[in-house]
Amino acid sequence: MRYFLLLIFLLLPSASVFASQIAIIIDDIGYRQSDKAVLSLPANITLSILPHTPLGKDLASKAYIQGNEILVHLPMQALNGKTIGPGALTNTMSEIKFKAQVEDSINSVPHASGANNHMGSFLTQLNEPMRWVMESLRQHNIYFIDSMTTKYTRAGIVAESMGIPILRREIFLDNDRSQSGLEKQFKHAISLAHAKGKIVVIAHPYPETIAFLTKNLQRLANANIELVHTSQLVSPHVNSEVSAKQVLLQD
């Protein structure tokens, strides 16, 4: 009987021993040779690749094989008028051209299971372009993460109204790349994860950031926080689809 109970216990799905979860996204990947350093980070880091970039496809493929989750980093019109780059989405585009641009961007980043906005402090305030984004993502079963580049964003509201899985960025890790700046934001992330249970952090492939994360990620487990892919923070249905894709690749 004792062995029978032990067998049942071993077959039961194991619950996470962690009290909280953090997903860390590294944004803006694809242009610089130094971006290759993201491949040295743990596989449970999520990587967001800019479309139509010199290194994007290669880095996405290599990262996916080693277990990282891949996002397409959709360039969107900003309030400051900065150049957006290839794949730019603006409010002057027709619906047909806009959706074709989103489609091309998704196709340029292999294995993307989610998307988030690059810049977009202007475009994410507009309902119609956000609806076009979500309609395009739905065609690929891709979820969305609002980078929250403006407090007036409509992206999350539109996504929720359409049934698109949505996450929102809580913290930018490296607006200040000094050690003290990174440390301050990292501690803030730990505190916020404890308070909210699950949070999304966005960082960038700066050498200072990569070095800081390499040295300090183990502190999350010490703080009873699990480092997870972004899909693990959305619905179980989305997470299971992403996991199934990973298994198919490995087979």
C-alpha cells in the first residue's frame, strides 16, 4: 500500500514551489553584433526580435533551439517622431497595407509565439490600428504584450475586447544602465513580483544589462521567484500551445 501511494504521488502533476513569477524580455534584438550575447542568457529568458534585421532570423532560430521563447518586436509610430525602422506601423497606412506589414514582420521572425510593441507611444493610443494589430495576431495564434510606452495606451483594452491574450510590462530594467540603476530596478522587480504574484520586465541587449543579469538572475530563486517565459503568464491554453511547438521542434 505504501508503494502504491508513493506511485500515485509521483504521478501527480507537481506544483510550483515558487511564490511568484517574473518574465524578462530582452527587446530590440537584431541589428548589432553584440546582440548575439543574448544567447548566453538562460533559456527561460524571452527574446523579442525586430523584424527585417540583419541578425534577426539567425538569432531567433538559434535561441528557439536552445529553449528561449521568441517574440516579434513590432515597430510602431512614436510621439517623438523618431525613425521607426523596417516594418514600421503608422496611422497613415490603409488597413490593407497595415495588416500586410504586420504579416511580413511576423514572417521575418521565425518561431514567434507572441508580439510586443517597439516604441508606439502614439500608435498604441489609437483604437483602430490596435484592432488591426490584434486581428493580424489572431490569424497566427499570437498573443500580445503591451510595452506600455504611454499611460494612454489602448492596446490592452482592444486586445481584451477581442479575446486576444494580453500581458502588460510593469518594469523597464535598464533605462539607467549604471550598476546602481540596474540594482534599483532589479530590487523593485523582486518587490513587485512578491506583491503582484506575476510581472513582466523589459530589458535590452546592452553589455551592462547582459552582465548584470548573468550575475544576478540566481537571486530570483533565492527570493522564491520563478523566472518564466512570457507565455507562462498568460492563459494555460496559450502556454500549452507554445510548449507543444517546442516539443515538436525537439522531436
